[in-house]
Amino acid sequence: MGKTNLAIFGFFFFIYTLTWSGILITDNLVHFDVARNLALHGRTSLSCPSPGLHRVGKDGRAYSKFGLGQPVASVPLFVLGKIVTDALDSNKDETVTMAGETIPVYTAVQAAFTSFLNPIVTALTCAIFFSLCHHIGYGSRTALLLTLALGLATMMWVYSKRFWPHPLITLLLVGTVHALYRYKVSSIFWYLPLAGTLTGFAVFTRLEHIIIVPWLCLYVAILNQKPERRGVIELLRRESLFVGPVFAFLALMSVLNYLHFGHWFGSGYGGEALAFRTPLLTGLRGNLFSVGRSIFLFSAPLLLFFFVIGRFYRKHRWEASLILLVSISYLTLYSKWWAWSGGICWGPRFLLPIIPLLMLPVGLIMEKVKCRRLVKWGLIMVAAAGVVVQVLGVSVPLFNQTYEKAFATSFSDAMYFRHSQIPMHARELLLGHLDLWFTKGGYHTLGGVCLVASAVLCLILLIKLTKLEARRA
């Protein structure tokens, strides 16, 4: 499986690099600013505070309202970018505009390297998801098709393009579920602290991720029902192995809060963190059924979830329960928040982390595809629709003329958009307004051709490895 996982990572890495664009809005620059200060000065304050995106600490410095997980994960890439800019000896007087801000060219190069985190993170998510599919009992062919659908026909592709923190949360959640399932089937203890560390870092990245920790603890407790694992002492030992790292990250966050703001608890969001004032039905209707934010419109393969969740529950009762509890928790939380739509973004960005979990049961349909021609063509059509939607998302700038006109009055009432983003992007694509770096000609195009060739080679290797593993099975 090692070669196949590597080929999966390589394929998606090349595809995501081909459509990557990096820093988009001021939020992204804030993450970069924190990563730069961490790498250069060992501090988490901001050098260039942005209105509404920071809080002033007790030392008079400005601190980002966002979690620190994204900047911490980006530090190695920033260091690489700094090495490159130092080697090139860039002109420090030359400037460029990025996310509406004027910054030196060498800083823009460092920001580009730093924002390259998400192509790596999303490709790694696909590789781990493939491994999870294999271990949960799907054949190699089904696992490959399901992973391709996840990586190319859902919002995962679009969010690999820009420097949002949600792909990192997605990786950490998928990694947690994978580690816990591996513990279930192997009883290897180190999977529990691994899962706890991944969960803790997810909370460190976005505090609201803590709402699913009780469900993960419940899943660990259920795994304690095997005869050799029963007993209160054994249960407490296993729970402590999982929860210990989570508490360690919470303690770290409390210490940082005290050092920055003078109190142990709270969030950089301040009172905004508790602004759950949207009527639940309004948020649910927007995230599930609206033309501007429906998770099923922007990730079409998820429609198949409803056809298989019953069968998946009969086959994997506790995993299905975990998927439902985690997904419902995420959906409920973000449907209640005042900014449930996520502002200017592609689809319901807050729900990105649960997409791989909702895709997991869909493999049961693919296992039966040989027997039913109608099902086969249905799957092809749904997957094709998903790919088309994502191509529109990655090909066109998120800030475009059509989009800005539609949002001229309000950025928050996503349910009531006069037009969906999908036809907006289609219109912009027909006008030739592209956000693809390889279309600029010259060495850009040559680099794009090399990436396409590399992706094709990885796909050919994947097909051959899948056939080989199918024969062995």
C-alpha cells in the first residue's frame, strides 16, 4: 500500500499545484504575518495589524484573532521561501499588490511559499483517505475511485488553491478517524496518542473543533468493549492516552491567552465567538439547500450519502454513528453562527472538514457498480457534475466582476443571492477571466505541461498498482 499511497499523493499534489493561487484575502495575509514572526522572532504578534482581524494584547501588541495552527504548520514553508529570497538577493524597494495590500516583492515570494501549504495538506488528506478506505474493507478499485471523487469532484479541490485553514482541519480530522480505526483493528496503543495529538492540533487551529471531542471520546470508549479491553481501569487508561494531548494543547492555548491578554480563557474572536444568533433553520436551509451555499450543490457526490448510510450503518455501526454525530455537530454549530455563510468563499467553507467523512459510505455503491448499469451511469453523471463545478471554482478568480455586483448589498445573506456562484463563474470563464498561473505563457506554460505529464504518469501508475493489488486479493 505504500507505493499506492505515494502515487495518490503525487497525483493530487501535481493537480493541486497546477491550480494553486495562494494568498487571496487579508485573512490569509494575517496567517502569513504570524508565521513570519514565529520564524523570525519567535513571537505570535502581528507586524501589520488588519482592522477587525486582531486584538490588542496587554503588552500593546496586536495579535491575530485566528488560531495558531495554520501559521505554525506554515513555518517550514516560510523558512524555505526566505532561503530562496535571500539567495536571489531581491530588490527590497520593489513592491507588488497582494490581497489588496502593497508589500515588497521579496515578502510576496515568501508569502507564496508559505501559502503553498494547502496543496500539500489536501494531497496528504487524499492519501490518508485512500488508506482509510482500504482498511475499512473496500477493494483497491473502489478506494481509488472514491478518492478520485473526493479530490476532484468536491470542494476539496477548490480549497487546496488558497490559504484558508479549513484544509488543515480536514487533514487532522481524517487522520484522527484513520488512527482510531487502526487502533480498533490492531490494538496498537500508539494510535490513541497520535489521534489525540491530531485532534489537539485541530483545536489549536480552530477552537470550535472541540465540539466533536466528546464524540471521539465516546468512540474510544466503545472500542473498549472487546474482552481484553474491558474494565474501568483499562477504559480510563485508553481515554487518557487519547485526551491527554488534547488537554495539553488546551493548556498551551490558555497560557498564550494569559500572556497575550491577561486572562486564561477566551478567544481572539472576543464576543464574536459567542455570536450564535442565526436561527437554526435559516442556517440549515442555507448550508443544505441554498443556491449560494448548499454543500450538495458544491460537492455533488455527497448526494449519494443518503442512499448508502443505512447499509453502511449495518456494516460499520460505530463508524457510521461517529460520522453522523461529527457531521451534525459541525452543521448545527456553523448554521447557528452569525456568519454562517462564511463571507466571500466557494460553497460552505466551514463544512469542508466533514466532506471526507460523508464520502466514506459512498464506497458501498461503487462496490456494486459492476452489477447495475443504471447505478454506474448515475455515479458517472454525479462525479462529472462535481468535477465541472470544481473546475469552475479553480479556474476563475473568486473576486470577479459578476460576483462583486451580486454581493453589492450584502455578503452574509448567501441564501438570498440572486445568482449562484456557479453560473457566475461560468460567465467569467466564458469571458476569459482566468486565475490559472500556467496560462501566462512562456515558462509558466512549460511548468504547467510538466505538472500535467507528472499527474498522468502518477495516474497510470495508480491504475497498474490497483490492478496488481486486485489480483493479489
